[in-house]
Amino acid sequence: MAERLPPLPALHAFVLVAETGSLSAAAARLNVTQPAVGKRIRALEAALGRRLLLRGANSATLTEDGARYAEALRAAFARMEEATAELRQPSGPLRVRAYTTWAMRWLIPRLPRFRVLHPGVEIEVSASTAPVDFARDAVDAAIRTGRQLPGAIRLQPLAIQPFAAPALARAVRRVGLAPHSLLGSRVRPRDWATWADTAGITLPGTPLLFESTSLAVQAALEGLGIVIVSPELVAEDVRRRRLLAISGPAVGTGDHYWLLMPSGIQHPGASAFRDWLLEEMRGDGAAFAPSSVLA
């Protein structure tokens, strides 16, 4: 069958001329000269024994035969593009990169719900604070925080609130922050200052910063101090009364959670993950709405 078809470059050139109505525009799309496109079209007409184009000074008009042929070829090229895209789609699990604490305390506990909705999509989670480079890294989606990330999908505001183990929380309510250690993360070293500015208070000392928020939260669970953290990351600890909030509503930081995905071909499960993530965070928004003031 293939040997009876005209050369593919000639067919491609003809389709582009039909789409653009111009040999020069088709030449620009193909990155060749206009005479080269004209030569391909003439060779195609000679092979078919039919006139396909009526050439004007600055345009090219399809003949009746040319219009029918162009429509059929467009459908054929579209199918080839679809088949090629399907072959190029990534296979295997959807690889998600996120911060350690967010992955451990927010994402992974919710993944059983995602699996119920999308049993055919496996998710592989890795933790890193490094910026993602989709051209280099084996990553299909990434969660980051910041004020603005170009090309990313904004998920929800990042809010913070102090929490402590029950005995320490009761002591803080009696005597205040001063005698107790303030715990935070090197990933977000300014959170205590942000909270204090909003509360209109002066911090009693320099916060002790851990390598990750997970470590800071664990230290708070052990009664070693008061941790500043996003409420949704300790929701289960609060529900079980292992941690208690020591102030009013959460305070907005000005940052957001963002979802980054590659701009080109994406993993088949990427859109399902995106939609699920947005729905889950909408649910969080009702429970953990940030406030600009402390109660």
C-alpha cells in the first residue's frame, strides 16, 4: 500500500497550504523555502494526475478535487498525531514530588480516597524542597509553595497557627509564650514572625528551627515546645487531642500551595490527580479558612 502513496513530505506540504491558504505560510511552518513547497505540490499533482490548487499572485485556492483531498488528508494526519501522542504518553505510576511534611501529613493519608475514585492510577510520592525541572527530573507533578509560580495552578492559601501538646497548651494559656520554646522549620523560617506581626505581639525569643516541619511537629507532640504550622497538616493530631491550638483562627501568610505539571505531554492520570486535588483542597478551605486577625 505504501508504495502507491505520494511522498509524505508532499502530502504534508499540501495539507499546510490548504490550512493556511498560502505557499509562503506553509513554507514558514515547514521551515523551507516557498519554491520548495511549490515543487512538492507540483510533484503531488503530477503523481495524482489532478489539479489541486489554483495559484494566484499572493494566494492559493483549492480546486474541488483539492478540497475533498485536503479534508481526507487532514483527518489522516490528525489520526497519526493522536497515535503518536498515545505512544509518547508516560507509562507507570504518576510521580508526584512534594514537601516531606505535606506529603506525609496531607497527601498520603488521603490517597486511599483517590484510589477509590481512580483505581487505575497509581501514585508514587517523593519528597524534596528542590525546584522541579520536568525536562530533567523523573517527575509528573509537583506541589510547591510561594507567592506566585508562573504556569502553576493555584490550589489554596497557606495559613499558619501555633499548636502545642495539651499540657503545654494549658500552661501557655495561663502564663503566655515566654517560658516555652517556639518550634519551626528551616523551610519556612519567617512563619513565627508573620504570626507575631499579625497578632501584634513581640516574640519572647528566637524560634528553634528544625530541618523539616515534620520534625518540629514531632517535637511539639513530645511536649518540647509550641509549633507554628498549617492547621490542615495537624488536623488528625488535633482531632485526637494530641495537639491543641493556642490562639484564634489561622493567619494567612500570603503564600499559596501550587500544582506544577509539564506544559507538553502529560501523564494519563495527571488531569484526574489535578481535579481530585482541587476538590480535596476546597474541602479543606471550609474547615481551615485563614484569617487576617487573631481571635
